[in-house]
Amino acid sequence: MPVKFSEIDGFSKLYTDYIENYQKLSNYFAADYRQAESFPALFQKIAAAQRPHAAALKQIITSQYKKLTPSLKTFHNLNLLDKKNTLFVTTGQQLGMFGGPLYTFYKTITSIKLAEQLASEYPEYSFIPLFWLEGDDHDIDEVDFVQIFDEAGQTVRLLYPSELAGPDKRMTVGEIRFDDQIYQLFDELDKNLRNTDFKERLMGLLRSAYFPGNSFKEAFKALMFELFDEKGLIIFDPIDPRVKELLKPVFKNEIENYRTHMEKLIRVSAKLDEEYHAQVKIRPVNLFMKQDNERFALEPDENGGFRLRRKKFSASKEELFTAIENNPGLFSPNVLLRPVCQDFLFSTAFYVGGPGEVSYFAQVSVLYEEFGLQMPVIYPRASATIFEKSIVNTLSKFGFTPGEVFILGDGLIEAGLKQVSELNLAGHFDRTTETIEQTMAQLRTAIASVDKTIADASETTKKKMLGYLSELRTKATDAEKRKHETSVRQLTKVLSVVFPEKSLQEREISFIYFANKYGLDTLKQLFNELKHDEFGHQIITLG
């Protein structure tokens, strides 16, 4: 059984409401992702929209595949790119090292399986799963590492040691090319991955994508192609200068109407803040511009023109229009304008996103109106934790199911010790606390009949007694942990692999850890077991 997101720490109220109480948020989105009766009208509207650039976009994407040998399914989808009845199930992600954390794969699988389902249910349309390479970002410190588990279940963070990773650098990540230090990362990876029957093949696959001279974007695309091409996934590079040519109308619209866009974004964000939290801080202009090979936010200046944040640069609106016309590759959207660019280019029916993306799409809805675009259905990606058999066996020893780990959280160790402790110290302390509460309440009533001022003082006495009891409980619990050191160690390992870095496994750990241990065919098991239409946190068992 999946675990409700509302029962797991770390999910925003907006996201849990989106999953469990959609009507509270319906004004911010185009359609309920679970109400299929609204889909046909939406599909018809999206398919009918004029996209005069469709043929050019198909040519660009086809050329992006010229060095690859796509599967028959991908080749078929490439031929459908400019057809009027073609709709897209889109997702995207930053270019994480070696594919990034597990949720990148869960997003991709969700998109592919959803496209297959829709194609079966709506045969009058073709549905193509599309992966948007988010390479325009300049936050290299978010993607220049990989995390795996060591033998004790502790998280190991392996960093690509490039000098480009300094905090003062603002280069577009997708264009950064690896130097010889990528070999150092592979050496560290080789040391930290256990030797298995699958290691040589995995390392060969990674080395074929990540090598000196290749860029973050090219390496990520090569890996995703090898892993998902047979499923027909189209991998799209929006950094391509030819794509930026197609986006010139969007860039100019943002420059021309930034005040209106900003005002509407501020209003919707303020409304969201009344009950939730606006995911993205609103900037005056939703565009970045490159200068000296670095990326800076555009913002209005005091003279009616524009400047670059943290950079000595100024330009009038007309000068920016000229720059967009002559060199659109200098410009890139921020996180709020990116969906507009995506759905200006593609007839997107569904966007598959995680909790953060669902939150910022709630803000973006007003921009779709401004750009005359239909907002797609925002579909929550599958969410899951992989439980290896050894972890399941440990939990079974203590009488727990995998699902209970998420509900107990840090209380798992104490709950586990209750199961193996003959004394049940926790129970004794709970009963003692209850006795003190009841006894002091009775004593307060009795004293009040004699002197009310003394009765009030009894409350202070009770708090001191409970404080001393809490200190004693901590000491006794620590002593019990020492007595049951093996049990504590086993349960601690469970917590460290389920909540690495105090977060969900899918947000921290790379797929390559499991591929090394169980083989690349683990991806096929994920495809089979991960349910794209299960809107709770899923549990997958390996081993």
C-alpha cells in the first residue's frame, strides 16, 4: 500500500492538497489530472492551436538525433513531431551527474507510461513522451555530484572537482565541458561502489557518456538515450541556438509586457501565500541574459531601460529587441517563463512534475493567459522508495512494514526497542507521566480549597517534576540503546537508507547505486512496478 504524502514529513501543504484535496486549488490549474472527462475538450483546444514553427521544430529535433541511432519507436515518434494530432507528455530536469537522483528516472517513467495509456484511450491522437533538458541553469553546485550508499547504508557524496564549480561562476551548466578531472570522479566512484557482476558494464556505460570534452548536456542526454530510447522517449535540447530563434516572440513579449506579467504574478503569489507558500520569488523580468559567457538576471533600471543583476550592463528596450532579433541565444527563461517557452513550442497536453513544480505551476497560470497559451494538465510524477530485501527483513524482525517507517520517522528506533525490550521503558515512562499529571491535578484541586495562590504554585512544581522525568527518560533510553546496540545499529541503517540526509531516498540517491548492485535490468523492474497513476508514495522491493 502506498503511503499518503500528508503522512510524510517534507511535503508542502500545497502539494498534499493537490493530491488529496484538488478542489481547493482548482482555480490555479487548467484541469484535474484525475478527471478524464475534461481531457477531450482540452486536447482539442491544444491540438487546434496554431504552431507555424512545428515543421522547423521537427527539423531541429531530428538534427539533434543525427549522431544517434534511435529505436524504431523513437524513430516513429520523430516522424510524428509536426502532425496536427500529436500531443506531448512532457517532463524535464536539471542535468544531474550520472542522471541525477532517482526521481529523475521516476519522472521519465511516469511520462512514458502516461503517454502509452493516453495513446490507448484516445487513439485519435498521438502522444509522445518528451524530456526537456534543463541545461540553461547556472547552479552547477546542484548537479556536479553523485550520491550513493556505502556498506553501512550511509550516504557518500562524490564531487566532480572542477574549478568551474566555484560559487562565483555563472556559466550555463549545459555548456560546461568536462576536463580530465572527470577521471578523478570515476576513480572515487570505483572505490565506493562494491565489486559486483554488473559493475564493469555500468562503469563502461557511464564512461561512454562522461568523458573529457563532453558537456554536462551531451553526457546527460547520451545516458538518458541509452536507458530510455527503446521506450520512444524524445530528448529535447532547448539550448540549441535554432530553438532560441523560434522563441524570439516569447522573449520580446516578456520584455514588452514585463510590468503586467510581474503584477499578475505578484497578485497570484500573494493569494497563494494566504494559505500556502509561493514556490518562486517573483522577479521583475523573467529572463536571463548572457554576458562574458555568464548568465545574469535582467531587471528594469531607473532610467526606463534594463540592466543585468550583479553586472555592469545597461540597455534600452529597443536595444534588447535588437539583441533578441540578432542573437537570441544570449537569452534564456527563468523557472516561471520556462513552461511558457515549452508550451509555445510544443502542444503539451500533460506536464509531469514533482512537488516543487506543481507549486510553481500554480503561480504560472496567469502567464499562460498573457501569452495566449493553453496550460497543460499538471500531472504528479510517481514517487517511491526502494527497499532492498535486507532492509525489509530487518523491519520484519521488529514487526514493522516498510510503510510504517514513513509514519514513525525518527521514532522508529524507540518503537523498535519497545519490541525487543523486556522492560518496555517507554511504556513505564508514559504511565508515570500520566500518573503525575493526574495526581497533581487532584492535588491542585485539594490545595485550592485551602489557598488558591498555593494551588497556582503547584503547576510550577508539576512542570519541574515532568522536566526531571524527561531528563531521566533520555538517560534511560540512551542506556537501553547501549544495551541493544545491535538493534539500534540495524534500525539506524534502515533510517539512513530510507531517509538519507534526512530526506526521501528519491531526492538524494542515484540510480547507479542500485544498477551496480542488481544490474541495469533494475530499470525494467522499476518500469514494471512503478505505478504512474498511484498518487501516494510507493514502495518497491529489490533483491
